[in-house]
Amino acid sequence: MRFEGTQDYVSTDDLTLAVNAAVTLQRPLLVKGEPGTGKTRLAIEVAKSLGMPYFEWHVKSTTKAQQGLYEYDAVSRLRDSQLGDSRVKDIANYIVKGKLWECFESETTPVLLIDEIDKADIEFPNDLLRELDQMEFYVYETKQLVKAKNRPVIIITSNNEKELPDAFLRRCFFHYIRFPDKDTMQKIVDVHHPDIKKNLLKEAMEAFFGLRELPGLKKKPSTSELLDWLKLLMAEDIDPAALRETSVKKSLPPLYGALLKNEQDVHLFERIAFMARRSS
């Protein structure tokens, strides 16, 4: 049971090693990296590659660890009791299973994605320590111990919005997805846009990596934004020559809204372009 990447996902050697190491150790794989570098997509592709069921738990700022286990719907039970519904006699009817519970019930080894764990409260990771270690939890309302039928492959993503607790980090295998170099990016583009014209791709890649090198850029364009930009360039049949000025930082790239996502970065590029034109 080894992950080797898929035809839809380019996995570097070090990322492949990290996934397989986490599977071997039976520890969660904590993945960090710039937004848009494929952290969330990794879990989907691991499940696809290994032929495993897939479960995902998207964490928000208001998410509590308990929600991943189960929730007791006391409001519905109270309403049903007022209406004389016979379901109220069994409290199990009001237990709503969370993503961890659903994952634990899988008849074969599943993949579980806990996405953007750093969005939640700082205590959120610590509240899951026992469940991730022992692969079990207790339902107090029904006096039931829920155990995982098969230990899942757990992939946890973080955008580094806040530091994660040391006790949690000790239980994970860590990997940082570095931003792809030009050769790796070429392979990624080949997967998503196999029919793109070579001269257009060459000029677009020069412009894209040149843009990322701008000093003071607030948000560097990501892999997913490059793919969106290339799709637009192909749809609008943009002349590669129109990108050449961008690669030497003399003008904003065509359809720059796919790459630059705030006005500060647009103004920064415009100032640099103005200085480049004046000096030439």
C-alpha cells in the first residue's frame, strides 16, 4: 500500500516519501505550504491512488472538536416530546454522527482529511489528541464506545495562521510542500493543460515566476492561480508577444486579475513597470 502520485496530481519525491512514511508510522500527516500548492487535493489523490474511501472535515473558525465526533440534538428532542413523537424514548435518534465517527465506521481503511486545522481555536488540536491516538471515543448520552474498525490514513492541512500545540505536533509526521520549481510546474501544467501552445507557455511561465520574484509583493500568485490564468490566456487566444513586456516588468500581464488579488500588489507592479520603462 504505497502512494506514488496519480495521473491528475504531480507528487514530488519528498512528498511521496512523506505520505508513505505517515502511512507506515500510522500517524497523521500534517501538511503545510503556501495556499494553492495542492495540500487539500493531496488527500483526495491519496484516496484515489490507494483505492480507499474518502472522508473530509473542513474546519472553520467556529468549529469545535466535538463536532467531528458527534452532536446531541437536544432541541429536536424537546420539540418531538412536545409533539408526542415516540422517537423521544430513544436518545440515539438525536445523536448526529460527525466526520470522525463516519470514518471510524468504514469497513475498509479510509482516508480522512482534516482541512485547515489552524482556522479553529487553539485548543481544537489538543481536544482531538486521544481520538487520534487511540482511534476511539465515548458517547456519554448512549454510553457507547465508538472504535475505528480500520485505522484511517489521516491528512491534516494548515496554512500557518496560528501555531499548533507541541503535544499535537509530536503525534504527527510533518511535511512542508515547497513551491514548485519550473520543471515541476511544467509537469503540473502538462497535466491540466496538455494542449497549450509551447511559445505561450514559455512566455507565461517567465511572466509568472518574474511576478513572484517582485520584492514587497503581499500575496504571491500560487499554482492554482497560474492554472486559472493559463486557461484564460488560451480561451482569449492571447498573443505570446503580449506577455513579453510582463516578463521584463514593463507592463501588467493580460488578465492580471487571475494572478494579483489585491490593489497594493497591482500598484506595486505599476510603480516597478513605470520605473523600468523610464530607465529604458
